[in-house]
Amino acid sequence: MAGILEGKVALVTGGASGIGQATAVVMAREGAVVAVADRAEADAAATVALINAAGGQAIAIGGDVTREADVAVMVARTVAAFGRIDCAFNNAGIAPRAVGPAGQRIHELSRDAFDSMLAVNLTGVFLCLKYEVAQMLSQGRGGAIVNTASIAGLIGLATSSHYVAAKHGVVGLTRSAAIEYAQDGIRVNCVNPGYITTPMTKETVEERGDEILAKVPMRRMGVPGEIAEAVAWMCSDKASFMTGAAHVIDGGYCAA
Ligand code: NAD
């Protein structure tokens, strides 16, 4: 049976680990050829090896989404390898721990930490959108883009204000882009995961796992594949009337 992404070319950022890796693998399983971009290039190559081992086709691209020149190269190399871009998953991101000590309230947060967070989790998404949309417009055949936001893009979380601000920004960018490019056949949505078991959440779960699970009606963490399946669907033609949506997948966290 043909996959839901048969014949599509996909670009996945943050594809070396966690949610991005799982999504690259699912997209390939569903028939897409996949460019796996990440600043951790060796780990992106490992994702490519997984895809190849399953009979799919992929390439690894090293690059940092905070650098405009790197993002331009991610798009250009995808097009050089596969001829165009039909779908993109703008997913590269960092947690609060990557920019400073965990548990800081706003008055304790440094300007540098705030700027570094926004550079990856918001400006990185803007840069990817900018170059992907330009490419899709030049192709004239539409496209589908999914940005990774978070439940932190819809609700506040204490001691993560910079992360929350960036993710709310991703939801806003997604909605504006959806409106701007609807007439061009380019759909732009975001996915809003709750707590998912990945390297990013490992330490937080070790420290506060019980406290977090007490707030999740399903009383468990999600796994990356549970986000990946939805993203692949959102990128497919099955989601043809879906644009500007913030798709929550959180075991009921926001509902509660
Ligand atoms: P992860 O740490 O497993 O993967 C993130 C990937 O992004 C890594 O491979 C990393 O190298 C890459 N990356 C980071 N900064 C980059 C940069 N500047 N340029 C290029 N690549 C970069 O984390 P994950 O949990 O899979 O997170 C993926 C996305 O999902 C992030 O945007 C994160 O904020 C979001 N998210 C995660 C959860 C969760 O519970 N894990 C919940 C909500 C949202």
C-alpha cells in the first residue's frame, strides 16, 4: 500500500534526536525522501542510516538554525539532492537547561539566556520558514510546513518563561504564515507536544517526574513516535484543509 507521503521531499530540522528523528523515520516509512538537518551532523547521519536500513532514502545536512547562511544551505542542499521541497518539519529546539540553570524565575534569568533561547526556538523557526516558503513559492506547487511548538506555546509554565515566550512566538508565526500563504497552497501548522520522553526531558523527568505525571491525565509521558505519526499526517495531502492549527498532543495536560 502506498504511504501517505509517497513521492514527497521532506526537510526535517533537529532530525538527529528525539521527536525529529522519529518523524524523519516515519516520513520515510510513508514514502518521502528526507533531508535530515541538525547541528549534530554525526547524529543526523545515524538517522539517515536508520532510514536507509529500512529501505528509505535520506541525506544528512549539518547546520545551525540560528545561522541564516546555514539555513539557506539546508534548503539548497535538499533541493540539490532531491529537486524540490514539498514538506518541512521545523523542529530543532533546546530546553531551558541548555542556556542556564533550571528553575529560574524571570528576575533571575540573564539577558543572554533569554536571547539564546529565542535565537534557537523562535528565530530558528522564522529563518527556516523564510527559506522553505521562498523555495516552495518558486516551485509553484504548494507545500506543507509543520513547526514544533509545545504546550508551552499555549499555556504558561513557571521557571521557563524564555521557553514559553519562544513557543508562544512559534504559534503566532505559524498562524501568520498560514494566512500569508494559504492562497499559494502552502499549509503551515504547528504541533504542540506535552511531555515526551527524549534526551531533552531526561534530567527534568529524573528530578520532577512524579510532579509532572500527576498533571498528565493519562499519567504517562508520550513517546516521539506519537508526535511523528501526527506530523507525517499533517504534512500529507490527507490534511488538505488544515492550516494555521496548533495541534495539541499531550495526554490531556492542557485539557486539565
Ligand atoms: P532533542 O534534544 O532530542 O532533539 C533536539 C534536536 O535539535 C537535537 O538533535 C539538537 O542537536 C537539535 N538542535 C538544537 N539546537 C539546534 C540548532 N541551533 N540548529 C540545529 N539543530 C539544533 O529534543 P526533542 O525533545 O526531540 O525536541 C524537539 C522539539 O520538540 C524541540 O523544539 C522542543 O522544544 C520540542 N518539544 C519537546 C517536548 C518534549 O517533551 N521532549 C515537548 C514539547 C516540545
